Amino acid sequence: MPYAHYVKPGSTVKLKDLDPSGHGGLEKEEADFRRHEMGQRVEEMQELMYAANMNSLLLVLQGCDTSGKDGSIKSILSYVNVQSCRVASFKQPTHLEASHDFLWRAHEQVPALGGMTIFNRSHYEDVLVVRVHDLVSKQVCKKRYEQINHFEELLADSGTIIVKFFLHISKDEQEKRLLAREEDADKSWKLSVGDWSERELWKDYQKAFTDALEACSTDCAPWYVVPANHKWFRDLAIMEALETTLKPYRQTWHEHLKEVGVERKKELEAYRQKNNIKT
């Protein structure tokens, strides 16, 4: 059974029925071992993707404050070639960004063929934060779901592999993590009154997340709900979903690179003959 909950397109999502403390019956040591094995396979496939230059990979990470987006990124980056991977973070829009349509700043950051980009928050902020704070009407928000789906379909049609993760933690776990920041001097820079004020809107955010998951999980850009109370299980669940997502492309990339190799060898042999170079 998959460790992350795949949101089937068109299905109903009930976050209260998905245990954020789920751990698949594993202990941390076993989970770390499995994650490492999966990570090595993901690393190999990401290298193939880069070399084949036929696809790109976009990972979207969403979740409430303290859900573990930064930690997830650190885990993922430990198994990929960072030369072909980058992270794009989405905070409050700048004046320039706000002067464009809401997808403009996201489209600017999507990966080129061969590349991989991780969105730390994303274009979904414009159907989450703005909805909870009533910055746009319900009608506008509903229209944005459709526009997001069209945007992601465009990316997929252009060769981008998309996988989206909602990091699902409990309200109690969030409180523990916020309080822990106050006790850790190295994490004091993360302290924010805003985290606590936004926490008062927990139910509104859970509803907004639910609606986004239901409206925008598609065949070409699926959502996964990741149990995230246990950081070690969160990382395992993400890595498993990544491996599952990339695996169907592996053989195509491998065959393409074989064909490229044959052509390059022909070019090299012709060069050697032309210049009377013996090997």
C-alpha cells in the first residue's frame, strides 16, 4: 500500500479521515533504510531525465506553517543532482508580480527540459491564503481552479512531469513545532506572530486545502496527501511517490540515450577516419 494518499481525480477528500500520524507500521530505522534505497533509484532516474532532455520535473509542496516543506526539500536534494535542480519559493507577491495575472510568477519558474524545480509553496497560494482572507470572491477562486488545471495541462503537454504534495499535519503537532522554535536559538529566526494568527484560521485553511485537492488533482498533475507528523515517514512517503512517478519514463529515457550514443559514435568514427586518427 502506498505511503502517501493519492487523490484520485474527481474524488472526495476528507482530511479528517487521513491520519497525519500515519507511519505505515514502520519504525524510523526501517523507514530511513527504505527511503535511502528509493532515493538512490530516484537519483539514477533524475540523471537519466537530465541526460535525455525529453522531460522536466516539477514538484509542488504545500502545507500549513511548520508542516515540513523545508525539511522535505532537504531530504529530496540529498538524492538528486543539484546542478540540474533548483528551488523556487513563493511568498507574498511583489508589486511587479501582483501587477500580472496570478500564474505569471509561477510560469516564470517552471523547469526547462532536463531540469527539476521544487516549488516551496506555489501558485496554489492564490486559492488558499487569498480565499481564507477573502481577498478574492468565491467566483474568482472557482475560476482559478480551472485556470490552474489548464496551466498544469499546458506544462504536462510540453513535457513537464508534475507531482504535488500536501504535507498533512495535525493542529496539535503544529503547536508543538511552533513552541519548539521558541526554545531553539538556532530556529528563532523562524518565529513569527503571523504563524500564530494564521493558526486561528485552521478550519478555514483545512477547507481551502480540501477544495484545492479535490478540484485540482488531475491525471497529468496529481495531488498526494502525505502524513507529516513524523518527519521520517513524511520523507519516505515523498520519495516513494517520486519513484512511482518517474519509473514509467525510465525505459524511454534509456532507449533515447542509446540512440544518441549510436549517433555520437558514428560522428566520432567519421572524424577519426577523416583525420586518420587511430585508436
